[in-house]
Amino acid sequence: MRFLTLFSMMLLALWSCQSTTTNDEKTTPPPKEEKAPEKAPAAEAAEEASLLGVDVSHYQGEINWEELKGAKVKFSFNKATQGAEGTDPNFMTRQQGARTAGIPIGGYHFFVATDNSEAQANNFINTFGALQPGDLPPVLDLEEGGLNGVKNPEDYAKSALLWLQTIKTHYGVTPIVYVSPDFANEWCIGEAFGQYPLWVAQYGVEAPTLPSLWSKWTFWQKAETGTIPGINGNVDHDIFHGSEAELQNLVVK
């Protein structure tokens, strides 16, 4: 009898363990599905963007624009002027080459902070001439190399905005601002900059960082040492944020 009682107690304990395990398995919640992290707007824009472009100057030498077109280059920017008097060698040869190949191209001006803004605007206007159908809007290139010792961001921003407004009034189109995120945040003072399309310069990232005054980027200079058929040596690679139809909405009609 004692043996049976002991045996019964062992069976009861074994049944109790099995029952507990079964209940635990039923009440354990299923693992939660991990949601992919939300992407920042700039990152989503970078994924959507796929149109390749280049920006060129005398450093690229002779350019075969038909080869560039065959390599799926959809647009280009071309250095025209620098400061109040500087002009880039063979600017117009490059401009006409792109136009003949049917590649939208825009001229850009390297801004020198110690030169008069209106004189710089006039230098661009006199060198570039009239906008033609298929051209992209003019660009103001803002970067550290053009500071020339200027220390006051407010004065710098005022001068740059005067160039932009002078060009906008003359050509009747809204010019583009080329700038890096860090430089823009320090030197582009004033909300007025945000009205101009942004060509942001930033390398080695999956998506560019937006400067504080802009809510989106239009062009992105993503590499300065790219190669492509039609150009000997390195050339800057750029991306347009949008479709070919949207790019055509930007060009001069």
C-alpha cells in the first residue's frame, strides 16, 4: 500500500509537470514582427533618383558628347565664370557640344566673396549669353575656396543672394545653388536661399544630408572621381532627383 501510494504520488507529479509545460506553450505570445526602420526623406529621394549627369570644366579637356549620351548621361553642368572677371577656357565649346548632342546643360559661376556681386553676375551674363531651349538654369557655386578671407556669414549671404536675384531677374528663371551641407549651414544665412533649387555636394554617403534651409534636393554631386566614356580621366558624377519628364520641366523652353 505504501508502495502504491508512493507510485501514485510520482505519477501525479509527472502529470503536473507535463500539464504546466503544455499551458506555458499555449500562453507564450508569438514573436513580434520587426518593422523596417523608416527612411529619412533624403534617403528615399536618393533611392528614387537614377538619372546620371556630369559637371565639367577645362580640367576635363576635350569631351566627346555623343559618347556621353551613349553612356546614358542625361544632363550636365559646365563651368562658365569665376569672380568678377574670370572665364573658364573653352566654356562655349563644351556648351555647344552638349547642345548639339541633345544633353541638357547649365552654366555655373564660382562665387568669390571679395568681388562685387553685380560685377560677378555681369561677368556670367556676358560670358554665357542668352539661354537657349534645352539649357538648364544657371548655377551659383558656393564653397570654401571662394571665401577669400571673408569672416562674416551675413555679409557673404547677402552678396550671394544679390547674385542670385540679379541672374533671376535677367534670365527670368530661378537659378540653382550648388553647396555642401556643412558650408550651407554656416554661410547660407536667411530663408531666401530655400527658394532656389538645391544641388548638394556630398560624397561617400548613401544619401545626401539636407542643409537646414532646404526641404529637398534637386541635384546631388555624389562623386568627384568618377569615370565615364567620352571623358578622359576623372569627372564629377551627379544625380537628378526625378524622372526624365521632371528634368525636362526644368530646362528652358
